[in-house]
Amino acid sequence: MRDNFKKSKKKKNLNKNQTSFYFEDYLETNNKIFKKKFLTQDRIYLLFFLFFSLIFIFSIRIIHVSMNKFEIFNNAKSLNQYNLERRDIVDRNGELISRNVKFFHAAIIPKNITNKDNFILKLKLNFPKLSIEKIEKNITEGKYFYLKKRINQIEKEKLWKLGEKGIVFEPFQSRIYTHANLYSHIIGQVDYDNYGVSGIEKYFDKELKNEKLKNKPLKLTLDTNIQYLIDKELNQALEIFKATGGGALLMNVENGEILSLVSLPNFDINLRADLSDKKYINKITKGVYELGSIFKTFTIALALDSEIVKPQTVIKNIPRTVRCSSHEISDIKEFPKNLKVEDILIRSSNVGTLMIAQKIGKKKFQEFIDKTKLLNVPDLQLEEVGKPIDFKWNKCKLETVSFGHGITTTPLQATTVYASLVNGGKIIKPSLIEKSYNENERDQIIKKKTSKNLNKILRKVVTDDKGTASLANINGYYVGGKTGTSQNYFNKKENLNTFISIFPSQKPKYALLVMLENPQVAEDLIYNYRGIKIKANRNEAGWNSVYIAGKIIKKIGPILAIKNKDFNDYYVAEKINK
């Protein structure tokens, strides 16, 4: 029994120990679970912190971007990164004329060509104009060579699609001209090293390559819209009158700014052709001509300013012909023997003008010509300028020069003098770049009163029944001017027809020269001559250059009127008077 009790007690103690064993096991397990939970929470907190930090960083970035101006394409920044070698050239309205862009040369590394025969075959198919024999020879020699220089984007893509590792593209900068032919005689060109070789590009070469100014375009006084309209009308004139060439110049008479300069024929300056034919010269700045009766305006202006005559002064007993040395001077038409000074200019009498010049005298006339700088090389931002032919004031020069024969000048110089005579008598300089003038520093070529009287006479050349420029009488623009019909100084078989107009004549703002080389009679052309539809078998300036000038003014007038309040005022006044 005692044994049983001991066994029972032993068993109890064993159970006790067993229970204690289970309790200790539970605590250990519990501790492991607790540690596992703690570690899991730390990871969650860490991930949450990282996630929150990312959100915070992105939020700050979004706020920063939203508070700054952002452009999808910043052209100025792009040009800076591109590091332009030359500045842009723009017109007076900011219209792009010339810019440097990235071009490529396609070159070949022979050792990188995987399959020579296959490569040659692909070139034949895609570029049939290439010299395949020369290419094969160069590949065989194994030297680096140019496949084609100055390729365009289309050619570059075609070559790239060949998938040939031996083709490499060398980038370089080249000049492009957005208007091709339109400014060919003004803008000029650059060579392959980006140095100006002609025109504006050459004259302003240093300025255009100036690193400090590369983001500031060179701004010209030219107006692309007006240039286009004048170019179009002048091209049509060459077709209508079968002329061999022509030119036009539009100038602001107050400051000499040139708004348009057209010389035909022109050429595409993007093609970089080597033109040696003289027909492609800049006829306005480099061409030297006898401009004929245009000069009568200078004679009359000098006579009025010298107070030798007045507009209403009658020149009596004008002969039909005048003999001067071995030359006989006469008028094409028969005029009355007695003519007012203004009628001599309106009707364009050679003999009448000659008689007024004799009243002026050679010395005073010579001083006037020198003062106008008609015989000087034009002072303009171009190197393509012509020098009038030298001549001596010998016997009969006074008489012939008075009506525009025996003396040459450039159309640019003649228009500049016209502008100076009609703007109140202040001498101006022609310019393709905007410049400021100090009125006190400008010389007076004629008195202000003389200028006003001259403008009235030039207006009558257009409005008078006997005037030579009736076809330029465009309603609302008060056009005045003078015609000139002469022979080509270098080819007496060809004629040169010119018209220099001013408008509005009450207070001239613009001078427009239109010139046609060797025009022919337009037999099928119907003219609106003083309200009557007629044909005219005539080949004087009044029937071609004047006609074209009228069409030009009608087209460009609205554009100029927007920028010049005086036009609108004059137009309204004319309507009220009617």
C-alpha cells in the first residue's frame, strides 16, 4: 500500500513536472510570435516611410514645375544648344529670311562594309545618279571618303535605311534662305565655311558671326509682303512687255529706309550656283544707266530753288530743234512755242528743259549735281554697287545733262535724290538697316517751299491731260512722278523705260522706281486710259513702266496705308471733295 502511495505520489510529482514543462514551452513560443510581429511592423513602418518620402519628393517637384514657366519647345534654348555659327536675318516684321541649320555629309568607312557587292547594288537602286565606278574604286582602296556632300533629310533617311554600318553622317551647319529667289540680289550667300561672300551676308559678316549677338537676329528694313507683291507684278511685266530685265525700288523718303528692292531676272540662292551672266547683276544698285527724262525733274527743281523761274513762268519761243556742236536736239512730239515751266516738266520737253538749264548756267548746275552725289558710288550696306561713268563738263554737256542724256547713274542714286527733293529738301542716305536721323545734321538740298512746288508739278504729270504718267493715277494715293525713256548706254539698240513715283504727293512718304529693260509693245494689252478702254501701239515709259507702277501701288497701298495714318486722311479728304 505504501508502495502504491509512493507510486501515486511519484506520478503526481511527475504530472506536476509535466505541467511546468508545458508552461515553459508556451512562453517561449509566445515570445517568438511577439518578435515576429514586431519585426513585421517595423518593415511596414519602413515601407510607409519610404513611400511617404517618395510622395513628398514628387509633390515638391510638381509644385516647383507648376510655379515655373515651361515650354514644350523652347526655340531660343534649342538654338543656344545648337551653337549657331551665324545669326538669323529677318525683315522689318520679324519674318525669317536666313538661318543656319544642321546638314550632313554622307561618308564611307570601307572596312566597316559587311558585303561590298550587296552595298553597291543597293546604292545603284536607290541613288542611280551616283558614280558607282568611282565608289567601287574608293571602297577597294580602303580609305575614308565622301559618298555625297550636303545631303538633305530625305537622302539621309534613304541612306540610313540601307542598314549599312560603313555609312557615317558628318553634321555641319549651312545657311538656308526661306524665300529662295525673293531676296537673291540683297541677302547674298555664304561659302561652305559659313563666311559671307556676297550681299548682306558679306557686308555684315563680322556682326553675323558675333557670339555675343547670336541670339539677336539682324533686322532689315525690307518688308517681305511688299517685296513679294512687287516681285510678282514685275515678273508679269517682263512677260507682258517681253522685257529682258527689270527692277523696282521702294524707299521711305523721310529716312531712306528701303522697303523693297527687286532686280530681274533673279535666282535661287539656296542652289549656290556660280552666275557669271551680267543679266543677273543687281540692276538697282550695280546697274549704271542713262535714265533720260527723269533728270528733267532735277533741272526744274534747281531752277525753282535758284528763283530763276517760277512754276507759272512762261518760257517763250521754244524752237523745234536746237543745234549744239555737232548734235541736234529736238522733241519727239511737237509742243507749243510758249510753255510754262511746269508744263515743260508735265509734257517732258527736251528743248524747253535745255533752255531752262542755260538760264541756270553750267557752274551752278555742276555744283548741284555734285551736291546730290548722283555721280558717286552708292553708299549702301552692299558691296554690289556700281560706279557711274566719268564724264567731263565739256561743250554741250549742260544741255544734254539737263534732260538726262550723256550722264549715267544708278537707279538707287536717282531714287535717293528724288526722295530728298520731295521730302522737304533734306538729303537722305539709302539704308537696309534702321537708322535714326538728327534733323539738324541733315543738309538741305533745296528749300522746303521749292519741294512743295515740285511735288505739285509731279502730281500734275499724273493728273494733267497732257501728262506722261496718267496710268499711275490710282484713286486714293495721290501719286506723282516723272517718266524717263532712253537708250541703253551700252547697247543703243535697246531702250530703257523708267518711272519714279512719289505718294501721297501732298506729303510724300514713299518713292517707287520701276524700270524695264528693252520692253516691247504689248499689242494685245487693254489699257484703262482716263476711264476709256484702249489699245496703244506705244513703247514709251508712260505705256509700260507707269502702267506697272500703278498696278504695284494698287497692291501695296493698303499695306502701307495701315502703317501710315496720312494715307487714310488723304483718302477720306479726296472722297469728301468729290
